[in-house]
Amino acid sequence: MLRVHSQPSASDSPSIPPMENEYDRDQCTKVSAFTDQENTSNYFNGVDNLGNLEPFTAFYSIFYPNHPFLLPRVPLMQMLERRHLPHLELAIQYIGSHYISAASSNEYSDTLSSCLAQQGLPRDGFMVQSLLLFAMGLHLSAEVERSARYLESAITLALELGMHQLSFAQHNAGNSPMAVESWRRTWWELYIIDGLAASMNPSRLFRTWGVSSDVYLPCEDVSYFSEVSSLTRAAKAT
């Protein structure tokens, strides 16, 4: 039997504005670890100034082993010290807040939503990662409809950018094999979450199923993480 799938209309998806004006950083700094360089060392230790487990650490300790598509922790932290990506940092903290009783996931959610709606945020692979993480976190919070809308936005942007093509990872990795692998993993994570969402809702279209992709499958996790060992040793020595 032929089944007709319904697709969310453009009005159903969150409005992710094009890059036009400079965005308001105040909307993106609920808990910004890397805007204060004095706090970055705490993130290597995994605690805040009061000795509490940080959402950032909870993300990498609990969530990340099952969804390792971002850069591993140390290289990602080093990248965030060089690049201002408040939406990605907030998305990580939002996910991590689900595993910490003292953290307020709703506050992170509200701030991340406002941040993503800001004008001037580049529509790039990091935005796709943030949207995907937000969709996954919203599903954890049982906000299924909002989760579906942000997932649709992540898929739409990924296809616009050509993340389903091998060339995207090669051209957006800055000569870093680890970054190449991260972009490949991002595409396949998006594909898997899209499939899972479609399997739980028969009326939802599995959009990435019919996309022709030449992106290589991810390598073994041990190979991906082994490239971080030297960076980790260097970080602990400083």
C-alpha cells in the first residue's frame, strides 16, 4: 500500500534567519564558558567554581559516548577558545543539563532558542550541529513537536550546505583529519536521528533516506578518539 507522508510546511519550522546583521551576543550568553578565559580551566576539570558537575562535562561523560559526532572534548574546547560559537556551546550545555538535577534545562532551552533566532549567525555546519543537538535535547524533554521542527531545520540547512557530499567535509575541515571525520559523523548522525524520528511517527517523512550521498561511513570510535590522546596529555600538562 502506498503511504503518503506529510511534510512540515515552511511555517512549521523554526525561523533560522539568514546571515545579515551582527547578532546580539547578549541573547547567546546564558552560561558562556569561553567568554571568560579564567573559567576555561574548570572545564578541563569538569567542575564549576563551587565544585558542581558542569553541563559541559555531563554532555561528554554521558551523552557523547553514544552520539560522538562533535569533535572530541579537548579539540572542541580548543576550537571554542578560538572561535565564537555560542549556539553550539549552549546546545552542548543544554544537553548536559538534562543529566544534572541542579541545572535548569528550560533556561538553557529558552536561551538557545533566542540565540538561534538571532540575525548574523553563520548558516554553516556548526549551525547544523546546534540544531541537531537542540532537536535531540527537546526530544529528551518530551517536546516532540518542537524537536521535529528543529530537526527539519537541521536537515534543510545540511542539504543546502551539501553536507551529504564528500566535498563538504574536505572543504570545511581546515586540513584537519579529525574535523573531516566530525563532519562525516554529523551527516550520518543526522541520517540516523531522521530515521529514528520517522520510525516513531509514520506520518513523518524520512527525508534523508532518498538523498544520494557519497559521504564515507564513520571510522571506528577508537580510531577517532586515539587522535586526541596527545592533545589531552598536553592539556593536562599545562
